[in-house]
Amino acid sequence: MTRARPSTPAGLGSGPYSEAQERTIAAALDLFVEHGVSGTSLQMIADALGVTKAAVYHQFNTKEEIVVAAVECELLGLEAALDAAEVAERGPRALDLLMAQVVHLAIEQHRMVGALQHDPVIVRLLAEHRPFQEFMQRLYRALLGGDASPEARVRAAMISGAIGSAVTHPLVADLDADVLADQLIRQTRRFLDLPG
């Protein structure tokens, strides 16, 4: 079962979430990964929790609110790393630390990474969710390190896409998480020409 973290999102969102909301988010995440957002009903979430649909409505007004809350909870670790990178001096060391955190979180949450990238409902909702868009702009600025040239933008897009694809790829499904993290960090450093 995917575990929602205690939520006190500073930039992303709506939290903090109550324990009951966190249980709802965790159950919904598992169902979203297995069935997609469109294939998951509020009744399915209620059944997974062993409560009534009315109890789910008591925690969140709509399924869309659950989707946004679920994404926010999954991104909290990355937000903390982004905060740290923004406070640190810009440069190779800050970018290296941020990329290592991106890799570790992508591996830890690999089931959700696929949904974030490919579920059309999640993609649509996040495109309309201003705090998520602002978060992504912050992340892109950190990845670019002040260089908005076409080369830097393509490089950042390629590396973020590569990490997301790699953690969900069948070729690495049997790799130990530490081995996968080590290899992804090595390849990321090489691609971004960061010191090892």
C-alpha cells in the first residue's frame, strides 16, 4: 500500500490533512495506480477503507480533490529538496543534490510516477491546479540553474523524462532500489556534466 506522508504543504497546497484524509489519500493512490483515476470510483475508495461513500465525501468534496491531494502528498519530499536547493548557492552541488533527491523519490514512488505521466485525468487536473504549476516552474528554474537557453531546456526536459521513464521501465523492474538509484544518479551526473 502506498503510504501518504503527514501533510503540511507550504507551496503545493491545501493541507495539512487529517489522519482520516491521509487514509483516504493512501487508499485512493493504490486504486489510481491499479485502475487509473477514471476507473476508480468514490465507492471503490470507500470499500477499500471499509467505510461508506458518505464518509469519503465527509473528507473530500470530490474525487478531483482527492487526486490533487494525492499528488501533493507524493511531491512533499521533492518540495523539501527544492526548498533546500533554492536556499543553497546555485551551482553544480545544489543541482546534484536536487537531482539525487528526484531520483530517490522517483524510485520510492515509481508506481505513482507512471500515473503522473500518463493518466489523462491527473494530467488535466494538474494542468489546471495553480499551486502545482507554480511548483513545476520552481523545479524547472532549479534544474536550469539560470540558463534558459534551448540547449539547457532540452537537457533538463530529457533528464526529467529519462528519470521518470527509467523508474517504471520493465528492464529495471528487478533491480534493487539502491542499485537503480546509484546507476540513475551516475547517468544523471554524466548527462548534466556534474562532478561525481
